[in-house]
Amino acid sequence: MIDLVALDMAGTTIDDRGAVYVALRSAVEETGATVAPADLQHWMGTDKVEAITALMRLGHVPAEEKAVRAAFGRFRSLLDQFYLESPPVALPGVVDALATLRDRGVKIALTTGFDDAVALPLLESLGWKVGPGELLDAVVTTSHVRSGRPAPYLIHHAMEATGIADVRRVLAAGDTIVDLQAACNAGVIAVGVTTGALTRNELERHPHDHVLDGVVQIPELEEARV
């Protein structure tokens, strides 16, 4: 049985129409760096400051602290602009799937490579709240942990926040490679979903327990594990 489901946000539970990819690539390229698609995908899902630092270096631009801060500010500005022009929405069926899990007593947490300043207004715009009787039991951002993915801390902090102690009864799902890596590092059930930029074949090349078409299939998977 699963006691906690920890889910990524953009591309996993939320459809932002690829805005994070575009904003991150644009912010880094404006520093003069060249961003290879494979490098961008590798760093998706991670802490965005870490991603910008790595992508600048890979693009042969010095990742000095001031330049990284400026690029991160530009990333946030671009993302705000994209979200204003085309507000993110829940992926089809996600809200119902989460409600089904909560009705079964499963705790629901969101984990993200965003910090509080980006993640919380996004959730507010969707009307997703944390607390008894609400859709979510916890939201963990990079503001709450020492390191983001692929470190296990986002997932472990979600366990702490929801009072879940057994990693064997935790499922973590996401649409990127680092989501799978973080789940494996945390010792939980590692699930990839194909609602992001990666195909089933691309996700299945990496250690995992399941690859699903989307979060909507998690209740069926959870029921099969009872």
C-alpha cells in the first residue's frame, strides 16, 4: 500500500505548455551561452539556480555569482510573462486522480525545482491549497532543502511534513530524468510519466519502477499494490 504520493509540478501535474523550458533556455542564452537540447533536458527538474550555473558553464560562459543571479532573475521574469500570457492549468484528470487518492487515505505532496517565490503563486492561481480537506497535504520547494534533485531531500522533506516514515510506502513521480534519480536516491517507488517532454523509451532507459502515461494512472497502480 502507498501512504504518500510525491509529485513534480510542471509537466507532471501542471500543464505550463513548456514555459519552464523556454524561459530557462532563453535566460541562459541571453548570457551568451549556447544551450544544447540534451543539456537543457538533463538539467530540467533541478534547482533553477543550479541549472543556470551548469548550463552557463556548459555553454562556455563564466558562471560568476552576479551573472547567475541576473540570469535567474531573467528566468523568473520570463516565466512570469509566459504564465500571464498563457496561465498554466492542471493536466487532464489530475485533480480527480489526486482526490481519489486522498479519499483512500493517501497523502499528497508536490515537490518542485522552483523556489517558494515561483511555486506558491502558481499553485494559488490554480486554486490548489494545502491542509485538511484540501487537495494537497504538503508542498516542498527548493526554498526548504539544502539541494534540489537529484538529491533525495525534496522527497524526504515531504515525508517529514506528512508524517510518513517508511520509504517503501512512498511513490514519487515526475516527467524528467532527475525526478527518477531523486526517487531512486530517496529509496521510494520511482515513477516516470510521459506528460512532459520525454517519451516512454527515453524514461525507461533510466532506473525506475514504473513508467505511466500520466498521474491519472497512479490510483490504478496504487490499488494494484494494496
